[in-house]
Amino acid sequence: DADVTQTPRNRITKTGKRIMLECSQTKGHDRMYWYRQDPGLGLRLIYYSFDVKDINKGEISDGYSVSRQAQAKFSLSLESAIPNQTALYFCATSDIQNTEAFFGQGTRLTVV
Amino acid sequence: AQKITQTQPGMFVQEKEAVTLDCTYDTSDQSYGLFWYKQPSSGEMIFLIYQGSYDEQNATEGRYSLNFQKARKSANLVISASQLGDSAMYFCAMREGFGYSTLTFGKGTMLLVSP
């Protein structure tokens, strides 16, 4: 089993719909992150959490919200999806020393 | 200003040759870490190598080495003896400071390895 699991792997949704992307990890790490990848832009940070009670906005948080349900679970929600949120989304975790970030397989989201 | 700059959108190399992917960074922190990730066409992010700012020696992991030039703020990835499976997008990233920090990524370099 993967250390960081994202569900779903692929999703097509309609404009205006609410959608949740889920992430769970078995690394035992406190730190979890959500990134978005667009062609030519690299990965950009949406939200991050350093422990269960901590939530922080990243570079591009508008239109997104998150929930840290447990140490192992960190979900990303699009309250009202729009086409320019079509992207590849990654969840990641890291340990306190931050010498490596472990990524999920990615969720390819298409908003039509 | 961009914190991580990868100036090569695409690179071509022949199999078995060495290739260098460029990365420059911008930070005022004394403590930071530099990372390289590989993203094949399947989409997953694969960690390749890490260099801490206080590490005196360049990091190496198998065919990957990181050419760390602190004064020039560069952290180039060197792949020796390229293989067809090395064809992928490569991202440089930086963590600033210790403790509570996040990774900032460059825009990536697409590497194509030809037979």
C-alpha cells in the first residue's frame, strides 16, 4: 500500500458543484500539504497543516477549504468548482526534520 | 521574485550521456534545504535527492548528484549515464528555515532521453 493515498485518482465534475479530495497517510507524520500543479507553473501550495489543530493558507487558497480530521487524514474541498480549478492535485506529508516530502499519486480534477 | 528558478524548459540528451539540470534559488535564510523530484508521464512525484545548506559535501544518490554552489545559490542536478527511463519532468524545490516551513517549487524542466 502507498504511504500517501489520494482519492479519487480522477474526477470530472460540473461547474458549481462541491467536491472533496481526500488524503490519508501511514507515515505517522504530523505535517500535511495540498499542492496544485498546472502545466508550466510547477506545484503551488494551497493549504498546509503542521499538526491536527493547525491549518494555514498557502499561496493559492482562494476557492478552497481544508479539514484535518486526524493526524493521518487531510481533505481538500472545492466549495463551488470552476473550470480554472482543473488541475492535478497532490497531497504530501513530511516529518519534523523536513528532509523529504512524500507525495500521493495525485488527483486529476476536471471541471466542466 | 521567484524563489526557485529553473531556466531550462526542456533538455535533450542521448542515452548514456550525462546531463545537468539547472536550479538557482533565492533566500536570505542561513538554514534551508534543496530538493529534486522527478515526475514521469504517469504523474507521480518521485523524490530524488536532498541537500541541506550546512552540508559540506554534495549529495549523491546512485546516478544522481547535486552540484551545490552556495555562493552562487545554485543547486544543479547531475544525472550520469542517462537512461531512457530518465525521460520525465524534473522539479527543484526549496525549504527555507528549520521547523515550520513548506516546499516551494520551480516550474520544472522536461528531460527527454533519446536512444
